[in-house]
Amino acid sequence: MCHSGFILDALKVEYANVAINHFSAHCRCLVFIPLVRMFANITKTLNLHAREYLINSLLIAFFVSLIGVKIAFMAAYMSVRMRSKMSNFLHLSAITSTAIPGIVLGLSYVLTFKGSFLYGTIAILIMVNIVHFISSPYLMMYNSLSKLNENLESIGHTLEIPRRRMIRDVFVPGCKDTIIEMFLYFFVNTMMTISAVSFLATTANKPVALMINQFEAQMQLECAVIVSLAILLCNLIMKAVLNFVKRKTA
């Protein structure tokens, strides 16, 4: 009787070990198989030239942000701090792009620049994105400059300080946080935009965001997800970097 009980206990232990091993293998499969599929989808997406187009998008977004911030800053400075007959016209011109849809803007650039040396290059995509997104950064800087003391230029003139030096040493440091937000706005929107560049992009200068529609049309939804996550990751990294810079320069 004791011998039978011992055998029964041994069988229970053996069954428990088999069940545990089976459960562990099942859990490993649940983790391992999705990872394998994810890396396979990433490799597939990269093999479809997503890497090259992502580099295009990063280059376009960086130069749009760099040049766009300078243009928006100078336009806002001339509108707010250099009052003249042209100030209202400049202000109206800077905010007009808000009312122009991206598709209309892209088509107008096609009709204007087709056949020129700019057509089919990254430069034309930089131009159209600056025009497309300049309104909001311009208004951000416009409001920031409006809050500064109105007599700063008069003081600088009295002390014989050149205007360029006043801009460099007074206005830029005073609007540093706004400039960082402007850079981030240009970068994020340029990485995501589709409408303004869809008619101007070629296989040589194509931004990666256009691949989302392409993959959806081909029912390659997993590739569209990978591209979307890549754009999101780039934007989050840029935001983290700019937040770090903002804290360091505070």
C-alpha cells in the first residue's frame, strides 16, 4: 500500500514537471514569436528603401527647422520691432499660409518649378515645408517679441550698440525657449507631412511619411506601422534632445 502511494506521488510530481515545462515553453513562444515577426517586418520595411527615405526626411526636417526658425524670427522682428509701412504687409504674408491647404501649395510649386533645376531635389521640399508651416512659429515669435521692452532699440541706439549685436545678445537669449519650440514645431510637422510634398517627391528625394500611404494601398499594414513608429521615435528623440538643451541653457 505504501509502495503504491509512493508511485502515485512520483507520478504527480512528474506530471507537474511536465506541465510546468510545457507552460514555460508556451510562454517563451508567446514572447519569442512576436519578436521574430517584428524584426522580420522591420527588415522587410528597410529592404523596401525605408532607411534611405528616413534619412531624406531627417535631412529635410533639420534644414526646414534651421532655416525656418531664422526666417520666422527675422519676419517677426521686422513686424514687431521695426515698424514701417511694410510691417502690416509682412505680417499678413507670414500668416497667409495658414489658409492654404498643403495640396494646393504642392500643386502650385509643381506648376511654378517644373522643369527648373530645383524640381526633384530636396531643396524644393525644404522650401515648400517652410512656407507651409511658417505661420505658427512666426506668431509664436511675434508674441514673444511683443512682450519685450519697447525701448530696447532706443537704448541700444543711445549706447551706439549695432542692431545686429542687440539681436544676438538681447533678443535671441530673451526668446530662447520660443526658438526651441519653433524648431521642434518645424521638425515634427515636416517629419509627418504628406499633403504638401506628395506632388513634389521623387524616388530620389522622397520623405518616409509618403511610404505610409504606399504601404496601406499595397495592404502591407505591418510596414506602414513600422514607418509610423519610426517617425514617432525620431520626433520623441528630438523632443528629448531639445528639452535637455532647454534645461542646460536655463
